Amino acid sequence: METSIERQARPGEHLALIEDEHSVTGVVQAAMANTINPRLRFVMDSLVRHLHGFLSEVRLSDEEFELALGYIASLGHATHGRHNEVVLAADVLGLSTLVTAMNNSTRDGRTPGALLGPFYRANAPRYACGDCVVQDDAPGLPLFVSGTVRGTDGTPLSGALVEIWQASPVGLYDNQDPKQPDRNLRGCFHADEGGNYHFRTVRPAGYPVPTDGPVGVLLAAQKRHPYRPAHIHFIVAAPGYRTLVTQVFADEPEQLASDVTFGVHRQLVGDLRLHEHGRSLWGEVPAPFYTLEFDFTLEPGEQTFPKPPID
């Protein structure tokens, strides 16, 4: 009578015994070889190969492996409706920026993408062009933002959606700050017939990412600061064009060069101009105030929208 070890593998089965550490990877890959979805099969095969290679290179001890598993679990435990620690971890490890760079080339003059970040929320207020997204008495100087949305062939994109969100002048998003109104400093606009948009906000400040969870523990162990430079998030979309998720930055050079999420693309550094005299061209706001002009170029493709990481 054959034993379970001696019998031949039936179709769809992979029977193998481990001889030593060098035999584990092949056995695991063979077990997944019948995955129906070809993309999933390719991704998982590569993932196993690289993860096993990493373990073989660093030679994790049992205690270190247990610690690593506990850290991964802690990311999930720290994630809830108002905060996403998993996204934050991907950001500070450069994973989010790498995926963004791989999937958002600048060919044909396309505006570079930038990471979505952990603070994007759905259902931003709808505004008309020229409206102000500041719902409270936020400190700081007014900022008037304007620009044009075009396709890579130069065609102005009439009615293009421009959605923005940003931190306050004290460096907090509305979901972090109980003093701010809900969905403060967030808004959706539609470009005019010439593809032009404009709105009023307040100059944002740089800020530290949350450090009260496992990501903060990692940053402290690496002796890294938690700060992001001042920026405004944008989603720019139009039917028949690939949706752009990006950021426009404005800060001192040293802050731009040390973003904790590695997210600053050279082409996304905006020119915030301080006006100390006169009045704004629209809004009749007296100086001092800032202006920012920034155009966006979209490539043809499918219009999609990202899934919000928080409620």
C-alpha cells in the first residue's frame, strides 16, 4: 500500500519534501504554478522569489522574523476610518513614489504624477471657479491659484475636473484637526471653456506625518525627520484622458530635498509669488497675498478615480 509520500502527484497537485533552505523557494513556486489568472501567477511567483531572496540575504533570526510579523500586524491595527497607517508606511519607504513614477511618465509633456497620500477623502465640496475653499478663519496669507488644463496635443480641456486638498497653515488636514470644519481646504472645480481654472485658498504649511504609530517608531530608529514640504494635492480629470493624481510644491530648497515620502518631482515645484502691494486680479483681496500659476497636461486614456484611503 502506497504512503502519501510515495504516491504520485495527481493533476493540480505539487508534492515535495524540503531537503534544506535552498529547496524551499522552488517548492513554494511549484505549489502556485496552476494559478489561473496569469498576471496573479506572475506577480506571486516574483514576490516569492524576491521575498525568499531577501530572507536569504539578511539571514533573519527567529526573533527578528517574529518582530517583523508583529510590525506588519501593527500597521493594520493602527489603520481605521480616519487614518491609514499602511498607506503611510508605503509612503515613507518610497514604495508609493516608485509606483507613481513607474506609472506616470512625462512623455509628450505630460504633467508628472505624485503620490495620493493618506489624507485624500471623497465627497469634496463643489465650488465654482474663483470660490474660496477656506471655511474658517485660518491664519496665514491668502493664495490665489490658477492655470489651464490641456491635452498633450495642446487642446484646452473644457470642463475638466480639478479637485484639491491641502493642509492648513498650521500643518494639519481637516480630519486631523477638530478645530477645522469638515472637509475644510478641499474642493472640486470645473475648468471653463478654455480649460482655465482658478480658486482661492490659504498658503499651506509643511507638516510632519503622523508619528504616534509604528511608522513613527521606524522613522525614529532610522533617525529620519517626519516632515513633508508645503504642497497642494490635485486630481485632474477629463473624459477620454488618463486621470492625473499629483501635487504642487512650494517651500524652501532644503525642505523640498528632504521630503520624508520622497515625493517631490522637479517639475512639480511651483512658483509661489508674494505680492506686497496692490489687489488680487480676482477676489479684490488687498496685499499681502500669494499667487501660483500651474498648468496641467493630460494624456489620452481612461478616466478613473482613486479609492480614498480614509472616510
